[in-house]
Amino acid sequence: MSATSLKVNDFVVVHSQTLGRKVVGKITELVSEFVDIEFCCFKDPENVKFKIYSLPEHLPGKHILSSPHSITLSGKRMYYHSKFELVQTVDELEEPRQNVTKEVKVLRFIDFVKSYKNPREAFPDLADVPISDANLDDFRVFFFRQRINQGVYIPELKPSCVCNQVFNPDEDFIECPNCPGFMHLRCLRHEADRKCRDCKYEFPARDLYNIKKKENIKSGEDAQAF
């Protein structure tokens, strides 16, 4: 990847020599050193400083916060973790700029679910591919909804569906038009009253069976635009 194309605040995939694996990071500084030898300036290879956005499985298992719906993470990918999901950390690394393999998008959670309402349709080449360190640079879009600082995950993730599970955007879902809630289509289709867990908005039955076709079309348009 060309050094001249890198900018502060870009998100990139880096093959980290420090960690011995690929990571996603947000560039915080571009570092260049000049050495004066007999009145000539020689530019050493540029380094990149970046803040790590980690795959969930590389983070420590900690209790999030004390509440009726608090969650204990075990340092692995949980059922609610999307394959596109990262966690913002405070950890920062510096690596040679030639270790940067590509630029990627890292969106906030709400922007991701609004732009890619059916990730399997939006990214068909990744539909059946589990994410790992080895294939990070096969992905071009990620999102985050949590940050970790001193072992504490903020904000805590709460159930948003009648099934009392934390929402995973890789699954078929519908957004409540009346509140920030997201509901699994499969759950609403089996509920007699078809109501939102939080605000009790009742979804018209036609929305639960027509939405997939409409969202597939929209997701396809978004993927082509990207």
C-alpha cells in the first residue's frame, strides 16, 4: 500500500511484527525520521502508529458491568459477535508502514446495520467464511459497538429482542420504527402479538414477510456502491 495514501484516522489492516498476526487499527500518527549525513538528508522508512480495534477472541474475559443483564466474556467469540465485529481498545502500536496491507472501513454499529441490513447478501464472497487473523484483509468493512478500557467493556450489551438475547446483525432482523430496538424476524414470526420488546410497537405481519426481499435489494445496492 502506498505510503502517500495513508492519513491519520484511516483504518487499516496491519501485519504486526509485535503481535505476530494481522490486526485492524486506526492511524494516530505517521512517523518519519530524517538522518543528516554530510549535509544530505536520508529519510528512514516511515512508521505508522495506530490504535488497535481487536477481534473479540483476543480480548480478556471480564465481567462487563453489574446489572440484571450483565455479561461475562470468556476471551472468545460469543454468539452475539458478528464476523464483522471489532472492539475498540486503548492499546497502541507502532509498525513499519510497509506492514500496512490495505485500508478498510470501520463503522459504528448503528451505521453498519443501516447500511448492510443483510451482510450475507451484501458480501456473498464472505457469507460462509469465518473470520480469523489470517484472512482479516479479505474483509473490507467492519463495525464496533464496544470499547475496552482496563478490562471493562463499555457500553454493556443488553438484550434487544423478545428472545432475551443480545442482537447479532449477521442474523435476519427488523429495526423498530418507534425506538432503537432490533428484533429477530424468526422471533416475531413466532410471537402472537408481534410486539417490540422495549416500546411494545406492534409490527404489521406483512412487514415480517416482505422485509427480507426489500433488504436484500438495498444491501446489494450498498455493496455495489462501495
